[in-house]
Amino acid sequence: FINEEHYATIFAEWREGVRFKVSRGWAFIPHLTISQRWQNPDPHDVTYVEGGGGLILRYQGRGDKKFFGQFEFESLIQYKASIYNTNSGFVLTNVLRF
């Protein structure tokens, strides 16, 4: 089944911050952010731009070679204010890379 409607969508986020090392493996990073979602065609009006600030708490571990190598965990909280066509509010994201 192929739908006749086709969409092009782009999401981009830029973050700029300063890393402060707390202890071995731990760091926190206050930052500014701006994100944008664009869709064409946009019949449901979902294109938006938002910006704000946040804080990342990051742990970088060496891991165990038997199970997995280096890994990184980060917990990110941001407040994003509407610049165009969205609501303002907090965003909480957790990321595990290995």
C-alpha cells in the first residue's frame, strides 16, 4: 500500500555549553539550546522553533571488556520557550550510549 501523500521533515537541535568536571567520569554541562522542526507540506501545522537553556549530568564509564566497552549515560533537563508555533515547557531526556 502506497499513500499518495508524501512529506519532507527535518528536525535539528543546536546546543552550546561549558563542561565542568565533578569527579572521575562525572561532569555537568549548563547549556543554551535551540531546536526546530520543519515539515512540507504542513497541513496539521506542526512546524515549530523553540529555544532555552538546560543542564546535562553526564557519566562516562570505562565499562568491562567482557560485557561492553566504554559507555556514557546522560540525563538532560531543558526549559524550552516557544519562538514559533509551540508551547513552552520542560523536557527531560535520558541517553545511554555504549
